[in-house]
Amino acid sequence: MLQISQELADKIVAHARADHPDEACGVIAGRDGVPERFIPMANAERSPTFYRFDSMEQFRVWREMDDRDEEPVVIYHSHTATEAYPSRTDISYASEPNAHYVLVSTRDEVEVEFRSYRILDGVVTEEEVRFVP
């Protein structure tokens, strides 16, 4: 189960809506599996159907997390026209075994679709999301 503050979840959704019609992406860093620090990142593809972290930005962010004794607790991105479910590409790129992979769909202008998954060795398992104050 992913426990995440409503504030961090709202920041993910706001980033997804702001970057629409392109996919948004980023990380929530933390310690001991607790999401704490919101890190929006640029979608190097600038695409409505695909995202990729810029390699230099990713290197910088991961090094900063290392320096702060953090880990990528949540790796998030948005889908602009489809449900919030990992695509084959998303699954193949999932390389952080302890991360929660959050997807937000911006296909509806009003309704928020916010879902979380564990992706390990190509196996996708949806998990409950609990929003905490």
C-alpha cells in the first residue's frame, strides 16, 4: 500500500494537468519508504504518449537523493488519453524494485484518476493508495 500525503498527491496531479497534453513525470524522494520530497522532472520526449527522464537531470536527481540519504519512493507520470495503467513501455522501463509507480490520467478535465503499482520483473500489481493529512 502507498501512503502519501494529500499535499504531495495534489502536486503530482497539478504537474500532470500543467504539462497536459504532454505526459508529465517526476519523483517523490524519501526515506524508509515514506514519500517526502516532490521533484518534478522534465519529459525529455515532450510527448502526449511517452515519457523519458532527461539523462542528465536524472543523474543529478539520483545523485542528490544519494547525498541526502534518500531513495525514489514514488516514480510518477501521467497518461493523457488513456487510463492510469502502465503501458508495456512503462513496464519495461520500471527499474526501481522498491518504488511505487504512480500514474495519473488527465484524459478527463474534472475527474482525477490516481493509481499506484508495484512493478517487479515485468509483473504489475496494483496497490491501494491511502491519502494522509
